[in-house]
Amino acid sequence: MNYQYLRDKREWSSEEIVSLLASEGDTMQQLFDIASEVKFHYAGNKVYLRGLIEYSNICAKDCFYCGIRKSNQEVRRYVLSEEEVLNAARFAYEQNYASIVIQAGELESPSFTRKISQLVRKIKDFSNGELGITLSLGEQKKETFREWFELGAHRYLLRIESTNPILFSAIHPDTSLHRFDRRLQALSDLKEIGYQTGTGVMIGLPGQKIEDLASDIQFFLDFDIDMIGMGPYLEHEHTPMFAQRNELISMADRFELTLKMIAVCRIVLKDINIASATALQAIHPEGREHGIAAGANVIMPNITPDRAKANYYLYENKPMFKEGVQKHLIELNRRLVASGNEIAYGTWGDSLHFAQRLNSKRANND
Ligand code: 5AD
């Protein structure tokens, strides 16, 4: 494969993306190496941190794949107290992570909106505006997105899960709460409001083809997305999709395919932020390091209080560290440095693509 050619290539056909995703063996290793080079060239070698706070596992949705879906009666539901969230955020601030993500099951009630608003306000207050806040709270009304943005949240993650509407329908119930079009609308709203907007898909879904994944990447490109978080689909016993576990590609193949998706996204999308998903680590103890070596540049250490962590169980084998998260990061960094990467502290690490997007918007308006 020709690095120089791929590094600067901007126009992509579906066939070209499919052929990169189909790389195997030595060619696959070359793909990872090229993705890594593209990352160093367009996004640098820093790996940015986002302390992940899983605020609540109460969810109004019933997605067929997800362990915290509404109908799963086996889950002990929780909501963190304000104090618990602020303590976790303070920890991230003191450790100099510079950014946090607040994630939760999806609710659209006024009281939920209000609580999130309060949290955003208080986190911005105690950190003098220094702690960057990403929200990952599902589909919301545009006014709600706007309220949170005006209070200081500046990035939002909302996975599309699959951009093939047929696959999307196959993994969600057919109700007004689970509509592909609403998801698209929410992503447009986020962008219009001014969020750095992230999305992503699950990889290795039953019936998902490599062509579907190529279309997902084409969507990221067309939609001009700033950030990506994607990971392998992992079965969960207490979900309807567990019944399809025999139709899945192997765990090892899902792992490899996820790394290839990261690499191809990096090569095609260049300067965006890409998270190395925790779900990679559910398959391989050094899964996140492999994600970084394949082109990702963000990791999300879980800083949810221990009492709640075990109940935010989206898929099987979700990693739970017993030892301190700090010790873990130091070891992680040692391994990252070996591949030319380095964890960055004290900087938001915003998507460079977002800055480019704003600049070109300004230039067009001049
Ligand atoms: N396997 C992998 N990822 C999952 N998610 C939910 N359930 C699963 C699963 N079984 C992911 C979805 C969602 C994010 C919060 O977690 O992509 O957007």
C-alpha cells in the first residue's frame, strides 16, 4: 500500500473503502501502520483522556442489544447523587484529565434535563470552566441540547449504531422511541447548535456486511463528523439479541474488524478524534492499546464510583478494575509510548477537525 497516496487522498468510493476494510494478514498490519502515520501527520501523537462518569442506568429505551434496556428486569437501577458526580469530576480535574464524559441511559423528562443542567453548571463552576464536558445522553429535544450547550457542555456523542436503516430497524423495537430519522435529526441539531459532534456504530452485528461498514464510514465523511466512538458488538445474556449469538462472527474477528474500522476511519477522515473503545478491552486485555496503534487518539478511563459501575453493564465482560485507575493509566502509558504515542494531560484535546470545520464555515460566510 502506498502511504503518501493514502495520506493525502480526500475522495473515496465505496469500493475503495471496502477494499481497505477487507485487508488481511500482512496487508492488515500495513493498514494499521499507515493509519498510525496518518494520525501522527494530521492529529499528532497525543492520546487524550475523557474521564467517563456513568451517571445512571435507568433507560426509557429498549434496544435489543443493550444490557441496560428498559425491559431487563435483572438490572439494579441507580442514579448517582450530585455529590458522587461532582466527586468523580473533581478527581478527573485533580488528575489533570482535562475532560469528562457524562453518560447515562436515555431519559427525556424535565427532571432529568434539570439535573444534568445543574451538574454541568456546577462542574464548570468548581473548575473555573477548565474541565471540558462531553455529554452522551441520547436523543433529546433541540432546546435541551441547546440548554446544556449554553451551560458549557461542548461535545456530544450519539452513536447512530448502524447507518443501514434495515439493520437499524433489526436491532431496535419498532416504536416511536426508536426511529432512525430521529437519530439523524438529533445529530443535525447537535451540529447546528455548535457541539463537537461524535457518532459511531457497533461492529459485528448479526447480518452486518463489510459494505455496511463502508457505508457507515461514507456517512461519517458526508456528515462531516468530528469524533467517533465505535466498538465491537458483544452479546449480553439478558437481551433479545442473545438469541442470535450463533450468527455472529467470532470474537477474534470482531476485534480485528473493529481495529480495521478504526484504521480506515483514520485514513479516510484524517483529523477527527477517534476513541479506542472500552469494548475492545472486553475482548483483549490490551485492546485499547491496539486501538491506539490502529489510529485512535482518545481513551475514556472509567471513573464511575465502584458502587454503581457493576450495574452499568451494557455487554458481557465489561472490564472493571479493582486497582486504582491512576496506576492503570501509568502502565497503559508505558505501553503506548512504545508505539510512539503519549497520554496528554491538562489539555482538552478537541477534535482538530472541528476547528477546521469552523474555519471553513467562516471563510464561506465572508
Ligand atoms: N455491545 C456493544 N456495544 C453496546 N452498546 C450497548 N450495548 C452494546 C453491546 N451489547 C453500546 C451502544 C451504545 C453505547 C452506550 O454502548 O453502541 O451507543
